[in-house]
Amino acid sequence: MTRPRLRAVLRHLGPAMGFPGWYEIARATLAIVVALVLVELLLPPVVATPDGLFLIAPFGATAIMLIALPNSPLAQPWTVFCGNTVSAAIAVTVVLSVGDPALRLVLATGLALAAMLALRALHPPGGAVAAWAALTPDVIETLGYRYVIEPVALGSVALVLLALPIARLTGRRYPFRQPPETAGPPVLPEVSPQDLAELLMAYRQSANIGVEDLARLIAAAERLSEEHMGSKLRPPVPPSVRAARGSAGAGRPMA
């Protein structure tokens, strides 16, 4: 493998995200700690984990998505609640019906994914909700379908409700709002929100970015392009004029 080819491969294997900045790191860290502590304090302990906590492991992933990726379609209220609870219901059904541990894990996770995609509620932690149930059959046999209500449904609702004020207090926007089809002029003269939605579907990006965010990015790029074009169209200032301006500014008394 040639050196340029190796560099290209290594670049593709490297980070795909930009550095968010230390403020965002501090904001997200503090917010997720507050959210999880409040969930633990506000909801009664139902699942008898060794350390006595109410929280189950998938809630950590849900909280990260709500706090760090509030604009992601994967972190919206419908996807969080529906994705987690439907996955839990499927997992309980599988655990109570299938005796083989490996088959339980495969079926619970696979069927949960199929249901989330069918309901347009893809929430990756939902797969962990199903897997957690499949890996803890003793707890599921004790709780039964109560596992769907508590901790999964109640915990999901609590995290979403806590994400609302946390986002507002820290300058973020949650939940993500899809623009109505008839609201406002299109981003481009002949491009409607429906066109943007179909574009995201065609490029298989509808799970990564919403129509509203895509419209904002396009509008920002248009403004940036106009600014760049405007600066290029301005005639250059001759050196003699720049020197005259500099000398005139240097002779002014300081206020």
C-alpha cells in the first residue's frame, strides 16, 4: 500500500466529528450528571440492581443522546419513548417465550430494531433496553411486563422532561421541531421542506439530520457565499489610499 493510500485509509478511520470545545464538554457533562441524579431521586427504586439504583444501563446512552445530541432525530421525544418502550415489550415477550439465552439476545435485539424502524422511532439505546432484558432473565421473570412501564417507560419520560429545561437553561434547542409543509418560504426558490426530506431519504441521512437543521445549514451557506462574493466584487483599495487612511488615523488625537 502506497503512503498516500495509507494516509487516506487512516484519515477515514480517524474522528469524523469536530472538537466541540471545552464549554460544550463541560455543559454536557454537568447536564447529564444532573439529569441522571434527578431521575434516580425522583423515581422509586424498582429494579433490584446490586448497588440499589433505579437506573438501568440503557438510560445512560439515552441521556447522552438527549444532552449531547438534542437536535438528532434519534433523540426526539417520540423516538426515545416509543423506541425504548416498544423494545422493552418485545424483549419481555421473547424472554418469557424463549429458553435459549443466545437465541433470546438475538431475537430480542433484532425484533426491537425492526419495530423501531417500522414505527419511525429508531433510538439506539432501545436495542440496549432489549439486550439488557435478554441478559437478565431472572429480573424479567419477576417483573414481567411491568418492566415496560417501570423502569423503561417512566424513566424515558423522566429523561425527556428533564432534557427540556436543561436544553433551555444551557442555550440548546429541544425538542427538534419539524417545519410545517406550508410554513414560510422555502430555503431555495424552488426547494420545499418536502424536497429536503426526500433528499435526506435518498442519501439515507434522515436518521442523522432533520429537515429544519438541513434548511438552516443551507441558508447559512448561502449567506456565507454571498458575503464571499461581495468581498470579491469590491474593488481593491490602492496602496496609496491605504497609506493615506493610515496616516490620517495616526494623526487623530486619542479619546
